[in-house]
Amino acid sequence: MVEREVTIKNKFGLHTRPASLLVKVASRFKADFYICKDGMEINGKSIIGVMTLAAEQGVTLLLRFDGEDESDACNAVADLFERGFDE
Amino acid sequence: MKDEQKGKREKILKGIPASPGIAMGGAYLFTKEMPRFEERAIGSDDVRLEIDRLTRAMEKSAKELSKILLFAQQKVGDSKAKIFEAQVMVLEDPVLIDAIRKRITKERKNAEFIVADEIGKYAHLMLAAHSEYMHERAHDMEDLRNRIVRNLQQEKLISKLDGSVIVVAHTLTPADTMILSRNHILGYATDLGGITSHAALFSRSLKIPAVVGLGDVSREVQTGDHIIIDGYGGTIVVHPTVERIKEYEEKREHMAEFESQLVHLKDLPAETLDGHPVELSANIELTEELEYVVLQGSQGVGLYRTESLLIGRDDFPSEEEQYIEYKRIADRIFPHRVIMRTFDIGGDKIVPDMADEANPFLGWRGVRVCFDRPELFMNQLRSILRASTRKNISIMFPMVTTVGEVHRAKTFVQKAKAELQAKKIKFDDHLPIGVMIEVPAAALTAAQIAAEVDFLSIGSNDLTQYLLAVDRGNSLVSSLYHEFEPSVLMTIKHVINAGHKQGIWVGICGEMAGNPLATALLLGLGMDELSVVPAILPEIKKIIRSLKFSDMQEVARTALSYGSRSEIETYLATFFKKEFPDIPLDSL
């Protein structure tokens, strides 16, 4: 299992477009992927879940990956946050 | 007539005219209650059947939604169709589907109950968030939940209506408007909504009469009631009397005849009888309105409200997206001019991510927002500049208060130009820059502002509201709002003179510009340009072409000699009825 803390940089947070990009990228990997925010934990491969986080700019999230390709998955997803979802 | 016999009294409701036209017919009350179902235990042998039922309902829902999406793309364009994407994506969410299936198997409950409970959980969480955006997404999720449950019960879709109806609703989501529009809809009437609500925008692009902001029309009307919808005047008549029906039939005929009379004016210039030229242009919000504007014989676009690009989305459009939209408008209107007003957000304008303000009209809006969000402003300025290669675009800044703000806005333009130059991207280096005059402080200092810009455009709605300290949306004081108040006319005159002294042109783009009573007065005061809603343009052109400029100057002098707005209004109405007995005054 690997964990990584990320901060949301893009201005409008995890709204529909970045949420769908996040799910798409995470779904390429076999590893289970969970996002934790304020004690809430949601499946990062679920678009409805990611949207429900209502994560806005500046919010810190904990990403957790578990599975054979967990470190690749972690790097790919963290990179999206780093790039501000190219917004 | 039948209604009368049953003793139902005629009722007239006033709202906001959102899309022109008159229609009569049976009402269809569109309510959005969750489909009814029971929580039911299922036997272990039935789990398989229940999951099959779920799969079929999901497939059917996906088919319906992709149809709606396609229909929306064709009818209102890609950018507005995006509103439906969230629903489509969630319907394909593997985690959600898996969770629902597992719960059916484990809890042995019927699919309706599990679907409603599972999606409802998320909608509930979204509603708890403190953002308008999340609330809209919650409604999307409720919409989706209802769709699946309805398909599980194989209920008839509300989209299949019998015959032609006038749809009456509390509010209409974009999806509702789209689905319903696949039927023959005569008109839309809603309790909520403003002129820029989704229902209003869509019905205008679909050319269906609509009245919004009616307050409680959905409580006053029942399915099958006979109603009249007047999208010119913003009126709904429930259980109309025989006389009323006749009156509206006449009005409809009259409007049709009048509109056909105006057709030949299309290619004629807007100039007075004695040859004084006037720039008559149109206000637009949507690119879908472009063809209509050209058809109406406009000489250009005097106000393009760029903030309409933000409607129905949760982020700001990228530079590229904006460039494509701006270029399309500039190309279509060429060789005429398009005045692009930079994002006027805040106040009553829709925007994602805005602060809660006790007094939004005195708050964070217009150019103030742009200064605080420089990356956003620069993005827009670069896109406008890039679209300006045909040299027919002007930029206009909203909500300017001081001459210092004009300097600041111009510095942004310079910076945007330098960035494009560095990248060797072409643009119109002499692109004219103008300012909206809508804050009294800007009107008073119009001379100093005029020295800095290429034109001034009076935003009469806000100017009137700020001058008279009246919020038009507040029903306690809205009757005090009046653009023929002497103070308003004196301010307009002051701005025109200040502009002319600096050798620049002055226009007006508020509702007053499209008020037929005001045409002679405004032009007589020296107004160089009128920018009006496309629907009224031919009528205003007819007025301009029927009068002498010298007579208009006389009208302005006389109007300003009166001390009260009632005297001014009476005078203008009398003048109008004398000169234009055949123009319907309540066509607005």
C-alpha cells in the first residue's frame, strides 16, 4: 500500500472535468484507489464519489493505492494534481 | 368557453417575457416528483431477475440520455450540451453500478429501493456542500435517479406528450427543456427564472414563446386548463374569457402583420428622413442568435455579453474555446462591428464560485472581478485580440467607476498585446476600446473617461438603478424604477455631450435603447448608436426612418423641459401615438 498527500491547485477544484480525468487515469491501473478527505473515504474510480467530495482549491487530500501497480498508479494520479489537471 | 361555464374565473399572471410570441392551448403541468415505489423484499431466486431488470433500466436510461445529449448538441450547441455530461458519466460509473448490484444481492431488496437509496446518499452529500455548483450537481443526480427508477417501472416517459401543449413548471432544468422540446411545445411558463435562465435561453434558440419568473403559475394552473402565453408582454392568462381570447388572437395577427411589414426594412440603412445616419445594432448573448440578428437587418452587434459563455458550466472557458467563439461571431457579423463586453459577472449575473454578498449590486462585479482575477481577464483579452484580425472587434469594459480603472484596464490590454506580439500572433493593434457608463461616478466624470477611450456606451438599466437607488428586483420599490426620470435623462445628456467634446461616439445598450418611446428622445439628445434586443430592431429602424433629425431634437428639448417623469412619459406617448398610430406599443 502507498499513500500520498496532494493539494488541489486548479481554481475550481474537483469539478466534473477534472473528476472525470482523475477517474479515467486511475482506472487504467489495477490497484484499488481511495481518496480520503475530512474522515470521508471514497473510491477514486467512481465519478459520483469523486464529485461528492466537493474538493475545492487549496484542499489537501490523502490518496491511498493498494495493488500490484500501486506506485505507478500513485505517481500518475499525483502528477494530475501537480499539473492542476491542465486547467 | 367551457371553463367559463364551469365557473372558473379568468386569472392574469405577470412575469418576465423571456422569448417572444403568443400561443394559446392546453396547459401541461410538469412536476418533478420522484416516481413512487415501495421498499420490497425479494426471494433469493429473484435476485437474478432483479439484477436483469436493473441492467435493462440502466441501458434504457443510457440510451435516453445519449439521445438528449445529441439533441442538445444539435439544437443549442456543444458548449451548452455539456450540462448533461455529468449524468452520462455517472450512469456508466462501474463502482456505483457494482455497489447497487451487490446491495440487491446481499440485502435482497427491490432495485428501485436500492437505486434510490444509493444515488440519494450521494445527492444528499452534494446538497450539504456550500456551493451552488454542487447543488446543481445534486439535482442532476436526482434527475438521474428518477430516470432509472422510472425505467425500472417501465413507466411512460413524460417526454411523450399528447398533442401540443403549453408547459407550466416550477422550474425547468436544461434536461427538462430539451426532452420536452422533442414534442410540439407551444410555450413555456415557469415560476422561477430570469431572462438568462436556461429555460429562457433555450426557448429563445428554439423560437418558442416563454414567460419566466411568474411566481406561482405552477400552483394556479392544472393540466388541461386553457391558457394564453404572451411572450411579448410577459403575461399568462388562465381560463381566458371569450373576449380575452379574441383580444390575443387579434394581437397575434397584428404582430404577425406588423412583423411582415418590417421585413422589407432589412437591407435599408437606419437613417432619419433628413439623412442623419444612426448606428443601429443588436445585443446578443448566444452565438445561436447570430443568424437571427443578421436576418433582422442589424448593422452589427453593439453588445455581446461574453459572460453567457459561462452559463451552464462550472469553470471558465479556456483561451482557445473563447477564441473560437469570438472568431465565429466576428466572422459572421463582418463587415459590421462587434462590441465585446468583457465578463460582467457578479450582481445578478450567473457565475460559478462567487462570494456571498449582502449587496451584490454594490459589490464584486464587472471589471472589479477582472482586476482581482488577472489570469482570467488576460485569458479573455488575449482571445478577443486573437479574434480581431478582421479589424471589426471593439472591447468594452463593464462597471467602470473611475478613470483610474480605465487606465488599469488599458494596461491589461497592452500586456495582452505584448504577449501576443512576443509569440508573433496577429491581432488588430488599433482595436477600439470603450467603457460602459452605468455607475453615476463614471457618468459624472465622463469627460475624463472619454479622453482615454474610443467610445462610451450607456448601460441604462444599471445607470437608472444606481441613480435612483432602486433595486428593480425588489418588488417593494421596483415601481420607483423609471428610465424617464428627469435625473436619468439629464445624466444621459451629460454623458453624450462629454463624449462629443472629446470627439468620440456615444451609444446606449440598455433596455431603454429598445423602448420605441425613447427612440426620438435619445437620438435627439445626440446619441450616435442604439444597441437593442434583436426582436425589436426592425421596429426601431422603422421609427428612425420615419422621423426628421430636427424633429427628434425638438422632442429631446421638450422632454427635458418637463420637471417630472409622468409629464415626460405622457408627452413621449402622445408624440408616439400621433406619429405611429399603427405600431403596437405593448409589443415589448
